[in-house]
Amino acid sequence: MLEDYATLEAAKQERVVFENPAFLALCPWWAIWPFEVMIVSKVHKRALVDLDEKEKGMLAEAISEVTRRYDNLFETQFPYSMGLHQAPLEGTKDEIEASHFHIHFYPPLLRSATVRKFLVGYELLAEPQRDITPEQAAARLRECGGELYRKKLE
């Protein structure tokens, strides 16, 4: 399913933040966090161990692009939680084969380096409230490519 989703998003480009031959970094349409990003492999890969050396380099490039854009967005070291999703170590052959490697980034910053988003009450138990659409977030992150912002230490 994620392979098909990556193909659709690559064709539309409206939620794509970064793309290389092996990976797509995008703000998923179901994003809850303001600048939530998912890196997904374009072809079926179950886990990190399925990547060859060239693909590992392209994954490193995608992670670097996402984190650099985060830092550039509000010109600060941008906090985030990152989770890798891959095939389980144990399970049926179908369960293992159905797994598709992807990474999620969940950053808490909302409008600036000092405004955080908190999931509370209604958002935890019902429909999440979006402060920014995935398309708006992707557009802002695409604009933040280029050199890494480095805060001057004085």
C-alpha cells in the first residue's frame, strides 16, 4: 500500500518535500503534527537490511534533507521525534512481506521556534485538529532547502 501511495504522491508533487531515485520525503495527507514528514521507499523494501549500499546513501541523503529543512524553517535547531517502521523480527511470511520500510518525523513546532503544538483532550481521543495543511507544510519545507542555517555562537 505504501509503495502505491508513494507513486501517487510522486505524480502529484503537492505534498513532496524531497525526492531521490530511491526515497520520497513527503507530508502525508493524514498528518497530525504541523510539519510531520514521512520518508518512504519507492519500491518494496521490508527493512533497513534490504537496502544496498547505494540505497543506504540515498536514505542518508533524504534524512539529511528533511532535518536540514527543519532547522532552516525557523532558523533554529528543530526538535523532532523520529521512528523507523520495518518488518518484524518474527511473524508469518505474509506479515513480514507485507511490511514496507518507512520513517516518520513528528516535530512539535507550529508557527515559530517558540510556538509548540500539544496534543490534548479532543485531539488525543477524537479527530485531530490541523493547524496547517500537509500541502502548506510541504511547500514551506521545500522552500527551506539549500545551505544549513547555523546559529552564530557569540
